[in-house]
Amino acid sequence: MQGIRSTAAVSPSISTGINFLLRSRLSSSHLCRAILGDRFLLRPRRKMASHIVGYPRMGPKRELKFALESFWDGKSSADDLQKVATDLRCSIWKQMTDAGIKYIPSNTFSYYDQVLDATAMLGAVPERYNYTGGEIGFDIYFSMARGNASVPAMEMTKWFDTNYHFIVPELGPNTKFSYSSHKAVSEYKEAKALGIETIPVLIGPVTYLLLSKPAKGVEKLFAPLSLLESILPIYKEVIAELKAAGASWIQFDEPTLVLDLESHQLEAFTKAYTELESSLSGLNVLIETYFADVPAEAYKIITALKGVSGFGFDLIRGAKTLDLVKSAGFPAGKYLFAGVVDGRNIWANDLASSFSTLQALEAIVGKEKLVVSTSCSLMHTAVDLVNETKLDNEIKSWLAFAAQKVVEVNALAKALAGQKDEAFFSANAAAQSSRKSSPRVTNEEVQKAAAALKGSDHRRATNVSARLDAQQKKLNLPILPTTTIGSFPQTMDLRRVRREYKANKISEEEYVKAIKEEINKVVKLQEELDIDVLVHGEPERNDMVEYFGEQLSGFAFTVNGWVQSYGSRCVKPPIIYGDVSRPKAMTVFWSKMAQSMTARPMKGMLTGPVTILNWSFVRNDQPRFETCYQIALAIKKEVEDLEAAGIQVIQIDEAALREGLPLHKSEQAFYLDWAVHSFRITNCGVQDTTQIHTHMCYSNFNDIIHSIINMDADVITIENSRSDEKLLSVFREGVKYGAGIGPGVYDIHSPRIPSTEEIADRINKMLAVLETNILWVNPDCGLKTRKYAEVNPALTNMVSAAKVLRTQLASTK
């Protein structure tokens, strides 16, 4: 599997020939030259000690997303997809070259996920995909990522504490490894042919295994880390090929080093890199960490490794690592890649502060061994501020997207080398000052209201058992009630209507009419399917966070600030720049309209404060919990307005609550305390008969189950099927859950349609550990990304499975 900038990103004279070039059979390097000319070739220039951990792969206008979806829909060929990818890679490398970056990464591009790429490299394909050897192509690769008509996809979960999802490797004692994807070497050669020297990036062997899960059937008997000796020979083959191709550096991403690891896990790093030492001889080796502090014991172990040339540290979320470097020292002769430019937020770097940090490090490691870097891959931020036409100039001056962060890295490296751009630094200082003093950032009334929250835990007055009894008398639901999570498929026509309304091409009356017709269609469909608790389908919403942010004060929005969530799925996080409040009701009009169309309960659909926080670019000038309390107060007003409008069931999604959990155990209790408190604030004032739902997805919930219980929701729907029903194990181990719960019965991120029998089997597994009277039946997540041709039969089978089991349960009474 093999790199394009969109035609909109290059000059008109270049774009006229794009279609011809895409149909041609040029090699990837020749394609880049043909599109961008010989100016793509590297010109000799003095480069400062600067490094980028990784870069967004979707493209400035989501070019890869559209190419992937076209390919999956059979509208374009594999060649078309590969050519789009080639141009994207080439333009990224050229951008970094032109910016003066010395250490440019390669193999950070992916068609779906970098961990899945590592699985392909190692040939670790689960048996169900019928892989028979050889170079892994798109058929096997995308089947692992998305499933196919006959087999489900591999599990997907959150990448550490980000909103990016990776494909979890499935390994067992009989897993056979072989060098089955030469992508890392191919992309290094592709850049080299353009005259651009890069650092090939590989997921480190220990991190790969620590992020893997035991294959089905060996869960309790097998530790993937035991396969270290089995995968190292593949790494040696890759290293040998990279060395033969002329690579001088290799970057191993080992972010699990920031976790609270046990001694045998830490020892695996010593074992792995000692074993690879002879293969790596003659190469410079960078071990890159990110997302948190490196604990003292891990720091001691990795900095003692002999065959490693440099270490990359996140000094934004890992401030204690900076203290560790200062107190414990740094090995002589090694490079320190200092991650002082934030790869996970969009605020312009405080260059003066970062420069001061770098000067302190320079005194420890020496000028020649200090490299300015990003805190992590820039894939977690938006691509280019230049593409933003609607942000006002004041807010725009406070921001830096990936392209601007590349420039910041080089500016700091130049300053460290004695070539400080005084004008650039002065403009940065002025922007920092403007942000601190701007009156639009602060709302004293909001701050006082949030401060007053600290005196109460905001629990509902009645316990959940009594509330459920009161709700059942009013709702009169059957056992195993069925529902969906919120969204229904968003068709091209629906997206066009929203787009035209935003562009003032249709009137408000026309817009309301179109959305009303869509809601009516979704309501009628659910009634025909005989679903018990309905949703309105959210046709008016572009995104579950952006929709609310657009109606709250203190938020700003981008046009092209897209960030990859998984595969081709991108999100456009709002920017929280100031204090948050709710000027007016946000959802009541649509929920009330939908309820008027049916006698069945209609859920009011809200996004919870913790999810809005964790899925936004959050202001970094006050603690996150203070911003979260402000959002909670805004959502509380919406909940109370929905209840007053007659909505009896209100869902407050907290899909990202687990995602924000700090990576170090010592910091988790504080986070869970304010996160759970924020959720309870939103609904503490409703009547016992109003049923509060919440939803969570695609994380490991078992370790926070007691905090989930402490949220005190009446019903929780929670992802379960894509993760092989790991959630159920916590109930098998004796945890008692008294509220309603709906573990997902099928995976909505795959086009595969589960049978009635398969869903019934899943429900039976749930009934083995959960009481019949609290179990709900629902999909894993919302249906926005699916097509009606997939949704209709899947929901039909889901309802049928619930009815079959109701009949069986009634006959056994």
C-alpha cells in the first residue's frame, strides 16, 4: 500500500493537468515532480535542529477522506486512491522542507491507522480474514479496519487520552509473524527520490505489544508481551531495508513509556532495544514519547540504553519530565528532542516562555544535542490556519494550526542557534498579550456561578431504584426496551440543506420545512420498526459538539479545522476561547416538534459537558475543570427547558468521559471527581419521573465502572460489541449495577449487518450477568455514518431479537 495535496492547494496552472496525471502510471516521486516541478527537489540549505513528531494525514480539505470513501463505495480505483495519498505525502514533506525542518518524519501517513499499519508490517492478521501470506493489500487491510460482509472488524479504541481511535491488534500464542507490508521503506524511498531526507517512524515493538489484546479464547491465559522475541526479527528486517535504502535515523514511537508500567513491562524496553542494538548499528535511533510525564523509573531505564541516540519528551503535558531532566541529569552525548510546541491544541506557542525552557535545557545537554520538537504528532490538531476565512482577526492571531506549528518549531530552533527573528517573536508576544487582556474572554457572572458550585455534590434527591419505578409507571415500557443512540444517517441531500441554509441560499422557513420532513421520516421509520423509545435523528446537527458550541458563548468555529477521529471520520472541534454560557434554548424546538409526531417517548438529545470539553480545543489559561463547570451550567438550563416542554426522556451523552482520564493513576481520582460532578450538575433538578440517559463509547470502561455508577444516570447505553463484550466481564466479577443499562448489541462502525440470531446471542450473554428489568437493547453508537440500506435491516434484526427473547422470558415465568 502506498501519497496529494488537493488541486485547490496548488496553483491553477498546475491543477489543470491534475486529472491527466492521476490517470497516468507515473511513479510516486515522478507524480510529485510532475505536479509541483523540480522545485520539489531539496535545495542545499542550513537547517536548524528542528523536528516534527508527525503530521495530519487527511489533507487541508480532507482530500484523503473523500478518496477513501470514493474507493470504498466502488466509485474509484486503488490507483486513484494511491495517487491522492502520494500527492498528500509529497506536499507535506515539501512544506516541512521549505519551513527549514531538519528532522522530517516519514511513514506517519496512513490509509486508516498507524497501529493497523504496524499489524500489517508484522503480518499479524487474525485468522478470520483468511490471509494467506504475501504483501498485505487493501482488501485484507480494510477488512481488518472495517469488517466485511462475512466477518466483523477488529476492535477499535481510544489512542491514549485523545479522540483518535486505533485498531487493537489481536495476538495469541499461535500468531504467525512475517514481514508483510513494506510501507515504511517505500515511503522513505519515495521522499528520498524527491531529494528529501526523512526519519522513518515505526510504532515501537514494546508499545505495539502493550497496546495489543489477547485473541479470543486465550484472554486469561496469555500476555501479548510474551511475543516480543517473535516480532523483533521482523523489526530487524525492516531496519536492514531502511539502512540499505540510506536512512540515517529511525524514530521508534514508544508512548506507553508514559504509563504506570510494572517492572517486567519496563524491562521489556531494555530487552527489546538491547536485542536490536546490533541491527541498529550505524543508525541514529530516536525513542519518542508523548502525552504525559515519563515516570522516573522509565526515564532511568530508557536513558541507560546504549544503542539509542536520542529521546523525545512531551514538555507540554509532561512538565515533570523537564524537572526530571534537570534533577536526574541527561546522558552525555545523547540528543534531547524537546517537545515544547503543543501538538494537541491550537493556541499559538508562547515563544518567549518556550525559548526560556530551551535555554535551560541547552545548559544541561549542550547546544549541539538539543532539538526543538512538537510535543506529539500534529495529527491531533487542525491542518492550516490559512484555510480559515471566517475566524475574526483577533481570535485568529491567538491560534496556530499544524502548518503554523511547523513554523514555530523552526523559529525556536533558529533563535536557539542565534538567529532569532525579532519581528516574529514580537508579533507573538503582542498576540499573547491581546489574548490575556481581551474583554471577550471573561464573563464575571459566569465565573461567580461556576465558583458557587463547589459547595454541593448535586445529587438527585431520590435513589435510582425509586426513580426507575416512577418512570416505568409513566413510560410503561416492555422488558428489554429498544432504542437507538441518537443520530440517523445523514444523506447528501440533508447535508446540502444545512449547507444552503448556512450560506443564506434558502430561507429559514424552507430550512425548517426540510428538517421537519426528515424528522417525520425518521420517526415513522422507528414506529414501523417498533422501536420503543424514539429519537428525532438529529438532522439539524452537523456534529454532536459543534452543534452545541455554535449556540454557546465563548466558542469560536473553523471552516476547515478538521481532525481525524478514525479511518475517514473527521471532526471539527470548536475552540473554547472564553467563559461559557447559554444565551437561549438550543434543542427544545426540534425535540418538541419530534414528540408531537408520536405517542411514544421521544428522547431529548444533548451532549454532556465533559464530552463538549474533551472534544473541543480548550482554552489553556484556566484549569479544565473550571471550563467544564461552566458548560455544565449551560446544559443544566437546557435539560430543565426540555423537561418543561414535556420531554420525559433526556439523554446527556458523555461519550468522551473515559477519554479524558489522565494517564497516571495518581491524577485520575481528581479528574473523575470533577467530571462526574459536572454530569450530575446538568440533571440534579429534574423530577423523578424524568428519565436521564447517558451514552459512552469506544473506551475501556471496566476500570472506571464505580465512577460511572456514581454519575447516577437512570439509564446508560454503552459500547460493547466492537470490543468483544469486555464490558460484561466487570459484571461477571461481581459489580452490582442497579440502574438501566444498554450494552451495545452491534457495531455501527462497520457496514456489516448482524443477524437476528447473532444479536439475540449477545443479549443472552448480557442476561447472564444483568437483571432482566434493567437491560436495554440498542446499537453501540449513533447511526450518522451509516447508510439506510445498512441501518434498516440491522435495526429490524435488533428489534426482532428483543421480541424473540421477550417471548422466551415470558414462557419461563
